[in-house]
Amino acid sequence: MTTVKEDEDIFEIVDYTTASDWERFIARIEEILSEWKLNGPEMSNTEVDFADGEWIEHNEALEFGDHSYTITHFSLQIPESTSLSTTEINPQMTTSVSFEKQTFIPPRAMADMMSRRNDFPSRSPYLSHWYGLREFIILAPKRNNDAVTDEDRANLLLSSTAIAVSNVGCNVPIFIRVQHEWRNMFIGLCEGSGLRTHFNICHLKNAPHQYRHLAGLLEIFKSKLGANISNDTIVMVAVRFTYVLKEFESTTSRQALPRDEAGMPVLTDLPFGSLYDPVSGLHLSCTWPIFSEELVTENDDCNDFDPLLSQQWAIGVTLLDDLPVLLTEAVQEYLKLSTQRESIEQLLGKIQTNDELTNNSTNMADPIKRISDSRTQQYWTSFSSSISNTTNRLRVNIFNPPLPPSVVEKTIEYLFNERPTLSRQRSLVEEYPENTERIRQLKSVPKDSFVYRLVVCFAAICSLPSYNHLRSIAHIWFDVVQELRTHWETGKLIPGLESGSPNLSFSKFYQNLQMLNCCIEHRLRHENDTTTVEEQQQPPQPQPQPELDEDGDEFYECSSTVPLSKSNLSELQPDGRLKPCGDLKLLYSNDILYIPITQECPPATEDMLDEQTIVLTSLGSGEEATLLRAKMQSRSLLSDMESFKAANPLGTIEDFVRWYSPRDWIEIEEIDKDGNMQKSYSLSQRMQLPDNLWMEVWQQARPISVRRQKRLFDDGKEAEKILQKLSSLSPGEILEQLIPVLLHVVYDRITKNIEDMEEQNSSVLFETFYAKSVLLVKGKDERKKKLQQDYIECLTVIEQHMCRFQSFKEKLFPSDLNQQEKEEMTRFAIELHTRPEMPVKGAANSRLGKKLASLFATSKPLSTQGSNNDLSEVKNQFMTPAGKEYILRASIARPSQSRSRPSPQRMYCMLAQDEFRLCGAFSEDTTFF
């Protein structure tokens, strides 16, 4: 009994001071609004152009019960210098009572709703476009699968935000996203200055027939306002029709890969542009900005909206996303292939000559069919096919070569086409000063040189569809090497190279080809000298035949058994004289001192100099190493001394120094005992040092003229080294060495297209592109991949920009433009890249407007008897608008017509083929209601 009594005395205590989830939700909204500094009245006396600003977003997360929400603040940031006062921009509207005459200032959102400055903005969020707002807040579910589809939940959220907005005094409109996100439906409100605006949206897939024109929309608007509309209330209307064009006539803005008459690919030019039209659509917007509902009529029977009579036109473009561009794709494929290291034999199969195939065919079970290249007489077979037909090793189908023979022949003809030899001075200093600096920084080659053309061919191969690019490059390179060998064997200079020794300012690949040309020149000169000497000998004397030493160097025998005494020297006949050395005479005889004919300094490439440096450095730093280095570098000195002795048999080391190194011949003036000035001469101190190298070389030198000396430069040996080096390179290694030349070629290709298009406003973009090219050449190996990616991205932007500009030019530029009009149209087309739409000055009466009218006409104008066609003749031929937008405004006192202050009323309507949207913003006075 006692326990039962105690249970009856216990009761539950409910603490009503604890905040509920709903109260915490409202408090969190108030906290966020205060953090964003939206807790005060925002009055507005200025109007701004939405196109001049940038939209800024701020997000915060919210929790309410089992649901998560995101609250986002959208605001337009406008430079203060662009803001203008309301009285300057928005003249008094034709309404019963205007806002300028009120004793109160409405919230900025309500002022923006009634401003016609930003009707139909081209770039703004949905709610800004529909209601003309520059600032608003959206409360939306965080997850897409948590849409607010329940009316009770929507009303709860709206009432919660209304309480929070009222508590902090926020004048910024706040919206609740309802229904699924793709429908873009909202409900919202805005409070301030004793006014409240309710925002509602109606979204249908198809509009009722009676509401597809202005008359029906006016009926909806007035019915919403109800009995508050007086007879003198005038509804102001703004209308915009948008016409969309997606099909164009054939245009050259769509590029095609170059082909010859037979349909074969041409490898002599880089591709540029895109296979597709970069402009997928044009839209023309015709606007009637402000007029009274009584001025125009649009219903089922009559339509006063003639696009050719609209005074505001704007044109916009729809660009193809991720436009594929040919040059960028070719460069990207080139850089990708440059990392491959398959050899030519792996790619093409074992390359055998005709004789080898004949000998090997007797050992094969089945005869091997041979296909010969008509030019090189080389045969391609798979080494594995001669052993087994079932092996999985890489093989070459000789019936299906990588490239057709006609393409290969034309490419080789293009590369080895006879053209004037480049002059070093002309090409580098006088004629191409800008190109010279670009070559120096990129370590490239002269424009249109042999290597330049070779890179063009390789890049063109990389753009070919349905071809194995690496095998095709290997095919071309094999033929190029064979042609280079043919030029060496036949003594024919390689065209498109600078004459003279290798130019170290060019790429190493170019230097090797210059060295090969030097070998050919030396060979031809040596053969000509030998022929001339034989013709001059009367009667012909037996000439010592050249022999080869162990290294294959060519030299002539010279007797060394007879000591060279003074009597022997006097009996020697001078040989190899070039010309007298001024008035100088030999010191110990009265004979004239002759300058001998000497061998030229051996040409050297950058690779050869590096090899020599490595060898000399590896000798060490001791005295013996220093002496050995000096001897290794004295080959040229020994040759010159021997030539000097042959030309001046009675000459001495002093005579040689007087000609060869005048600074080492010292003139000393002394006064004798009688006071007379006496001159004496002697060698410099360094020449008189013990164990002097010059003295040692002079003692070793024999009187041998240059034509009988061992050659300092063995053209045959050097030429074979270069040809073997080029033959051993894999296609990927060749491409890697030629990357600087590729960057040069690409830059020239873009520059050429810019000149053809007369596009003069891309200097900043091209400076950036060139800077990335230099970085790619000079960048470290570990950054190569990132630098290549940046380069490709920049090249893509430039090529897409140029393709779009060319398409704009063909579609929009009228014919026969003068220079000023052409510059204006160029600026117009460039701005279309970055702006959603551009206004057309003069609308239909301008030259651009007439061009657009012809594009958007559904058919050509009918011929008339008169020569002048009136605008009304093409009225009915303008295409049907793809979308129609209407804005209806009025300033009406609600809820009481007599006691309430006038408040803004606005309705936006959008009519499209598969969408009908009504966005209403209706206000009322809450001061006494």
C-alpha cells in the first residue's frame, strides 16, 4: 500500500524554457543573417547595370529536424563608379503614383523590381532574371533526394524564415526552393518599410492556348490584383522575342585535312582549325523595352510585334563545347610519340637489300614476296616471317606499308626540293630580325629550312586519322636517311641548309646536317683540287697514292729518311704559296715571306665540342696532362707549320711567328753608346720558355704542302659517323630532338592565320603562348610533363579562339566593309567570345542588322517590280520566335485602394516550345493591415 501511494505522488515536469528544434532553426537563420550583415535596412537610391558586376555567393549549412539545408546569399558586386542615381536613369514611370513622389524609400529589392534598366539581363541567376533583383537569399535542401514537395513543409520553412527576417530587420528577399531542383520553383517574401512582397512561381510544360500572347497574360495579371485596379491604372509592359538559328549554309570555318587530287593525304602543310563548325547556334533577341498596354496588341488575330521594327537587337552565340582542333591534336600526338623508343626495325621489320633477299630466299620454305620502293630499291620484310609464320613478334605486312608510295615520294620531293642555299647573314640578321630572336631562344632552325619542313611533315602525319603515326614517321625517316646517304655518295648538297660550318645557335639536329653538307663540300673541293693538279702537271708525274692508317685516315707518304739540312732546304722547290705577306722578307735571306695555303679549321658541331671537352677534362690537371692536352690541340699548328715550310723553304721559327702570331714578335728600341736609336727584334718570353710547344712542333714539322698533308678534317669519316648516328635514332628520339623546332613551326602557323584573319587584338594571348614555348624548351626534365600540359592548354585556347573568330566573321561580317567598319566588326566579334550577347547598334537598319535579317529569314524575299524592297516585304518571312518573354508592372495600393500606400506589382512570363513559366511578385502595405 505504501508503494502505491508513493507512485501516485510522482508527476512529470515539462520544461517549457528549453528551445525546440524549430526555435533553434530560426535562431540559426538569424545568426547567419547577422554574420552576413544583413540585419539592417538596405535603402537604395541608385541603379546599376547588372552586366558591369560580378555575382558573389556565400553558403552556410543548416539542420532542422531530420533534414539538412543550405542557405546561400547571392549579391552583385558593382564598381562604385558605374552606379548612377535613380533620377538620372529611371525617369518617372507612367503610373498612377510613382515611387519618386513617395515620402518613404522602399527596400532596394522593391525598387529593383520596378526598374526597367535590367529587364532581361543576359548573364544573371534565375531569380535575378525573373524579378530584376541584385541581392537575394535561397534556402534549399542539401540533398537532391530531399526535395520540398509537401505544402505543409514549404509553408513551415517560409514562416520560419519570415520570423527570422522580421526579427533581424533584413530587407533582402529570401526564397525557399520547392519541388525538384530541375524545375527551378521557389516561394519567397521580402519585408521592409511597412511593405511585404510575396513571390510565387507557376511552371507548366505547355501553356494554355489563351495565355500564349500578351492579351491573355494581361488578363492573368489583372485578375491577380483583383478589385484593387482602378480605371486609371496603366500596366507597363516590356517584351522580348528570341529567335534561334541552328542550321547554317556551308561555311569554310569547318576545315578539312589537306588532300591531293587522288584523295591522298598531303604532308607539306600543318592542319589548322576544326572539322566542325565552332558555332552551333545563333540567337537574336528583339526587345521592346517599355510601353503601355494600350499601345500594342497581341492576340490570336493581331500581332504588332514586328522584329524588324524593334529598336533594340542583341545577338548571342552558342559555342560547341570542347571543340576539337586539328593543330592542337597533332601537337599533342607529336609530344606523346616523342616518349616512345621503338626502333625502326621494330616498327617496320628487318630492312634488307635486294641481294640479301635473294640469298635468303633459297633457305625459306615459302618464297617471300617482295615489294620494292621504286626510289630507294629497299625491301621491307619481317625478320620473324623468314623463320616461322606462327610467331607473335612484331612484323610488317609488306602488302600494307604505313604510307602509300605516292605520298612518300611527294614528301621526299618536298623535303629535297632544290632551292637557294640559305645565307647566314641574310637569314639571321638582315631579313628576319624577329625570327632570329625566336630561333635563339627556342634553339630552333631557320624558317622553311630542311629541318623546318621535316617537322612540318612529322606534325602533319600526327594529324592523319586511320594511320599508325609512329610507323608512318619511321617510314618517312628511313627514306630521308637513305636520301641523305645518296646525297653524300653522289656529292649533292642537301638543300635548305645554311652554307659554311655548323651554326651553334641552331638545334643540334640542324648542326649535324650542316656538318654533313660540310663533308660534301670538302669532298667536292678535294676532288676538284686533285683534278686541277693533275691537269697542270706537264708531263704527268707519278703521284704517290694515298694510304690509310689504322683509323682509316687518308694521308700521303713523304720521305723522312733524308735529313733536312740547309743545303737540302735550299734545293727544295717552294710549294703551296698563296701570296706575299706584305713587304716582309725572311730574316736570314732576302727572299720574300709568302703566306702559305693552309687547311681550314675543321668544322665542329656542339656535340663534337662537348665530346672534345669531356676527353680533355678527363686527362686530369697535372703537368703531363697539360702537355698532352696541348699536343692534342696542336694538330692544326703542325699543319700550318708544314705548309709554311713548304712555301718558305728557308724560313725559320721567327719568320713563322711574324706571320702566324705577330704579338709574339717583340720590337725593342734601344739607344746605343753614340746616342742613336737602334731597333732589335726577338720572340716573346712565352716563346723562349724551355720545352716550348711551338719549338717542339717546329722541329717535328716537315716541308709538306697542304695538298700532300694528312687532312685535319676527314670528311668521309665524319659523314659516315653522322649517317650512322641518324640511322640509329628511333623515331621517338628524333621527335624529341625536334620539339623546339615544332614549337617554332606552330608559332609561325598561328601567326600566319592571324594575319589572314586580320585579327589584331590578341597580342597579350600570343605573348603568353610564346613564353610557355620558351619555358617548355628551357624547363627542367622533371617539369616537362607539366609544362607540356600548360602549353597544350594555351594552344587549345588560341586555336579555338581563332576558329570561332573565323566562324563569326563568315556569318556576321557584311561584304565590302571599309577599314573603320572592319575594325568595329572585329572588336564586336572578339567580345562575343566572352559575353553572352552583344547589342546590335542600329538594329535592323544597320549593315549587321540586315545581314542578320537575311540569316533569320525563313525564305528569300519575293521579287517585286520595283528595285527597292521595303522592310514590310520580309516581315512575314522572319522565323517563328523560339521564346517570348514578358514583364508586366504596375504600382497599386493594396490591400486597401484608399488607405494603403502604392506598392510594386510585377509579373514575369516566359513562353517556350516546351515550357511555360509565370513568376509573380505582388506587394501589399502591412502598416495597418
